[in-house]
Amino acid sequence: MSDNGRGAGPDFIEALARGLDVLRSFRPGCPSTTLSEIATATGLARPTVRRILITLEALGYVRAVDRGFALTPRVLELGMAYVNALNMWDIARPHMQRLVEQTNESTSMAQLDGSDVVYVARVAVPKIVTLAVTIGTRFPAPATSMGKVLLAALPPAALAAVLAEPTRSGITPRWQPSPGELDTALREVRAKGWALADQDLAPGIRSIATGVRDGDGQVVAALNVTVHAAETSVETLLEEHLPKLLRAAADIGHDWALTAAVPVVTG
């Protein structure tokens, strides 16, 4: 594991790199590891490993046990500073970027604010669309694929309260459903687990969305893929992009659940 020829330049601190090599040598499922096993795994000399372990023990990251050394819970601090600094959108972004690479189309995430969806994350490709979208943009929820997903996830009382609020988007959508039409559309979304908006908001904008769930299984945001109607058919959107969208949403939810389960380190 250790490599004296790392080629990282004159400012590279080899002693620090070796210490991290020792920490990474501890294997999952093994309660303890001997000095010899660590030396073999890292490629470091036994005296070097011994000095590193003594230092890590003094810092509280390992402890001596009968058969060698074991990690202490304090090693969690090394990763938790990073995890606790992230917000949910930082965690989602790599998955959104991968989705854009797979589809060559823009993707966004939104949450409900009253009867509107508000964009909270976005990875865009340079294409001309009818409506400009940035973080903070709001649209009437019923006319968007993400809005349909988020509305469909609400219990009846909450849904009624949300729909009673007037939009603050300043936009009049093409599709303005009656209560019965919207109820039918939301029932379909609940059954399928995703929603389609085919130029419901404005001409030329076609999108598909699904919910992103937290660790408790609750839909807390929606993720979409948006295309230009003149370039991408509904069939392509459903057959090619939808599976990738569903996978990305599941991966984001999985990572959200993992980070939410990690204890906050306050120092």
C-alpha cells in the first residue's frame, strides 16, 4: 500500500501518507490487527509501523489489544468533518452530474413551497429552452413533472391546503387542470412512481420526474430530466431516460439515508 515513489512533489509529507496507509490497513470485520499484518499490508518496515501505531494510540485513534491494535471510534472524526459539512444538495450533485452525462439533458431537483415548486439544485446542458431556470426559480406545481410527484406524495389534508395557496411564480401555465383532472393525474403518479409533463408548463418543454426519498422513505424532493420537445420524443424520454432517472433518484436517496444515520461530531 505504501509507495515511496508517490511523485507528489517536494511538499508531499511522506510520514503523513504512511500514517494514513496504516489506518486504511485495518480491515472491516476484524476486531484487531497485528503489527506484522499491518506491515505486510502497507509494505512498511515493522519499526516504522510501530512508531506510527504509538503515535496514533497517543492521539486516540487506535488502542492496544491482546493480539495487536484496534481502531477506536475517534477515527469517525476524520470523515465526519466532511460529511457534516455537506448539505443534501452537495450529496445529490455527483449523481445529477452522472445523470446528465448519461442523457445529455439537464436535470434539476425541486421542493414544494406552497403550490409552487422551487428549484434547489440543477445541472444544466447548454440548450435553448422557453423558460430560464436557476436555483430559486419557482413554477406552478401542477404543471410540472416534479410538482406532480411532490403533490402526489402529500396526504389529502396537506394536499388540499397546498393547492388552496395561490402561485407566486408569476407564470400562467398552459395546463390548468380542474380539481378532477388533477386528482386523476396524481392518482396515476402514485401508481407509477413518476410523472410526465408534456409541454404542460410552456411550449417546447417536456420533462419526467420521480421522487427522492429520505431514510424514512418519505419523498422530500423531486428529480427530473428536461428535454426540448422538438428534439426528444415522449417515447425516448420514457424508454431511455426514465430508467436512468429512477436509478439516480434511488442512489441519491441511499446516500441521504447513509449520511443522515451518521452521528454528528461536534468536537
